[in-house]
Amino acid sequence: MLDIKIEFNSNPKKLPDKDDPLKFGTIFTDHMFIMDYTLGQGWHDARIIPYQPICLDPSAMVFHYGQEMFEGLKAYKTKDGRILLFRPDMNARRTNRTCKILCMPEIPEEDFVQAIMELVKIDKEWIPTKKGTSLYIRPFIIATDPFLGVRPSNMYKFIIILSPVGPYYPEGLDPVKIWIEDTYVRAVKGGIGEAKAGGNYAASLRAQVKAHEEGYSQVLWLDGVHRKYIEEVGAMNIFFKINGAVVTPMLNGSILPGITRDSVIRLCKDWGYEVQERLISIDEVYDAHQKGLLEEVFGTGTAAVISPVGHLRWGDHVMQINDGGIGKLSQKLYDNLTGIQLGDVPDIYDWTVEVK
Ligand SMILES: *Cc1c(COP(=O)(O)O)cnc(C)c1O
């Protein structure tokens, strides 16, 4: 159990208007959680304080060598006013796996979840209630040692901030256009691709800019060695429905083990689908499309939950999926997952945790 000191914000902000469309990640609540780590002492001084800038030495290691990790999850308000988190234990576990990869100190899982719960409770008025909205939770750890040598930092800060967010697609599920990247790569096995680290995103930007210039919203990555096997999309894992089976790249060390991915696999299996976690090449996807067997493509991630893909571009080849519309399975997954998250569908998996 953390002993969390609380300093309330005496100058609270105005809550966003109920009809504010809440663009992703632009508004932040009145408080933040912060805790320090010092080598020899461990994590200490857990506190919730008014949301404010942090003061760091310009030589703090995070600025120079990018030792940083983050997480992302959401809190939802149910119709009867309860507050639910979705599988926060999975975020706690993934945090520690990321920390191991980046040589950062781990955080006891129960402390991680406790910190989130205490902060969400204090800022619970900020959880929006309109359909499709939620409170996005962003925990992250940065290396703060003031030192320009290269080694793991001896000092860190663990911080949690909260942001009310709207539905990813204001008009409901909207199929996206995706660019298959065959020049740049995001990560390779043996690198940090399976860590939720800012560094992976820094490495992704130039491909994303290129895709945007071509009129595509996101990049689908191929493996870093052969430029052949499917990896994942931007901040989402990817699924294909081919001739009735649900296929997704196996966790191979270079893709992020998504919690939405894990949940989707479980649901599909329980609904009787054959689910295959395996290598899947872009040639296989293209071939399935040519034969009319590529029935659905969708991304999975906390932000959008399910993101149907209507159009894939691979070099000169364009694949139109489901006539650019939403697939039946994509829709069913979205309805069930968001239903469980909002407490509207019975949570037979014990995935939700109430914040009391
Ligand atoms: C966070 C993330 C995902 C999705 O993970 P969820 O736990 O489902 O939100 C997928 N890919 C990358 C690169 C990510 O950072």
C-alpha cells in the first residue's frame, strides 16, 4: 500500500462543457499523481498534487537518451454512476515488462493500480458521460538523473495524468485508410518494439508523415528483417478475417502486446471463431484479397477500441475491404467491448474493476 499525500487544487479549472467534442489528449484534469525513485531508496514520496508543470534539470537523462515508458487506459462512468477501469492489472504487468526492457525500476502492481484509483477518485467529476466518452489515464516514467553519460538512470519520476476524451470516431465506427510501409521499419526483434516506450513512437514519425502526405491516416508496419510479415498499426494491433478465421500476428518480440488484442482473441474464441496467432505475410493478405477471402481487417487499441480498416495500400496495390464499410465482426467486437467497459453488457470475464 502506498501512503499517498494529497494536496488539493485550490483553484480548480472549469469542467469542459457537456457538448464539448473533447479532442483526444488536449484537456487535463485538476490533479496529477507523482512519485520519485532514487537508487538505494526505491520509490518514495507518493503524492497527488494540483496538475502543474514539472521542473527538471536540463541534463536529466530522459532528454538525451530517451529512457521513458508510458501506459494508456480508460475510466468509464456507468449509467448508475459507478466508475469502472478495464483490466488495469494488465497495464500494471505490462509496465513492469516495459521497465525490465528499458532497465527502469519496477513498480509493485498493486501500487500502480492504487495510484490510478486514488487519482481517478479525486478527479471523478472529470469523467465525461456522453456516449463514447471516457477519462483517458496516462501513467509514465521518466529518467531524471542529471547526467550526460550513457547508462540507466539512478533517478526516476512516475507520473499519472488524466484527460477526458471523446469517442475516437464522433460519427461512430469509421473505416480508416492504411498505408503499408515497406521502406521504414518501426522495430526489430531484439529491440524495444514490445515495450510501450516513447522511443518507438519517435522512430515511427517519418513514416507517419509520409503516409499522411499520401492521404492515409496510419501506417501498417512490416517486419524489420524481410519487410514481409505483418507487425502492427501505429498504436494498434491488427487483425484479419480470412475465409472465416481470425488471424493476427503472434507476439514475436517486436510488436506491442495489446490488452485490447488479448481481449479480442478471448471474445472471438468464445464466439466459436478459429483464432490463429501466427506469422502472416503481406503476400498472403494480398492473395486472400485477390481471391475474395479477405473479409475484414481491423485494428485494436485502448484509444479507438476497434478500428475497422476499409482500404489498404501496398506499393501500387490497393485493397478495398468490405466495400470500405464496417465488418460484422468488427461491429460486434466494438459493441461488446465498449458494452463491458461501460457496464452495459455483463462482464463474465471479470475484466472491469470498480473504483470505490
Ligand atoms: C498501446 C499500443 C497498442 C495497443 O495496446 P492496448 O493495450 O490494446 O491499448 C498497440 N501498439 C502499440 C505500439 C501501442 O503503443
